[in-house]
Amino acid sequence: MFSKFLNLDQEKQDRIINAAIKEFAQKGYDNASTNEIVKEAGISKGLLFHYFGNKKKMYLFVFDHFYEIIVDEFYKKINLQERDIFKRVRQAVSVKMELLNKYPDLFNFLSAAVMEDSKEVKLELDQRIKQLAKNNIGKLYEDIDLSLFRDDIDVQKALKIIFWTFEQFSDELIQRAKLTPTHEINYDEAIKETEEYYEVLMKAFYK
């Protein structure tokens, strides 16, 4: 169905996808404007519908596209045999930065999709989100070595703090990148900062 779009060169595909996720993330499905998407992407409205058919098909295609990316790129690049949560999170942060450099609004779009309540897409979207949650969400925190944590702390609360810290840090990196001419995350700076956070949290939670 989307073969015409998939036959485009990668740069043009990414430009259209980034324009779409930016608009959907900021405004939600119902209020998102295809006029704004084509303006941001630098294509005609006729071409947009030539590639996707209609707004709903485009929205669901973009969600499915990122579902595949999360399955194929995110989790496959993380060694889930590594049971030290900080070493595992190191890998996750690195992969996430790579994805955000390519798709800056990716995680904003996915967060908005989870909260989306438009009747036009909710049924199909809920089915996809349930499948994603069943197969992937939470893998990062499964089967970790709890013996590394201090005996006098609530490990589940510690894990939440670790999760919240790096989610917030990722959001901060995105905001910083948007202020730069290239809109790219500075890897060296980000890695240095993450290591500083690891050090603080490991001293607080590990034996």
C-alpha cells in the first residue's frame, strides 16, 4: 500500500516522517494539519496523499514504522543478558540518542499516541499499543541483578528513580539540540553527563 513512499530515497522519507510526527506530537491526531506537514516536509499536498491515501493511513503508517524501529533497532541493540541495570541503561541511552538524532520528535510522538483519544484512530491504535506493550515495554528492566542494590532501600522505587532520571535527561538533551543549528545531540557531552549521573545513582543505590 505504501510502496510509492518506501521507494523514495531515505532522506526524503525521513523528512516527511519527521514533519508528520512533529505535527501529530504537538497537536494530536484531530488537530494536526496536513497543510502544516507538507509545508514542513517541502512537498505538495497531492504528493502526501499519493503516498499515504489519507491522514488516518499516514498516522497509522508512521506509528507502525516506529513500532518496527523499536523492535528491530532499539531492543536488538541492547544486550539484555547484561544484568547490571546501569550497564544496560548505558546501552539504551546510546541507542536512544542515535534514534533522536534521526527522529527528534520520535518519543514525543509515541507518548502522544498512547494518550490519543480520537475516535478515528483510537481502536486501531489501542490494538497496536497493546501489542507493543506486550512484546517490548519493560524489557529494559526485566531480569536485572537485584543483589547489586543495597539491602536497606526499596529496589522498585530505586528503579523508578533511575528510569525517571534518564527519561528526563533524554528530554533535556532534545531541548538542547533544538537550540543548535544542526539540531543534533552532542554525543561526547551527553555520554560524559550520563556517566556523572550513573556515578551519583550507583553510590546511592549500590552496595
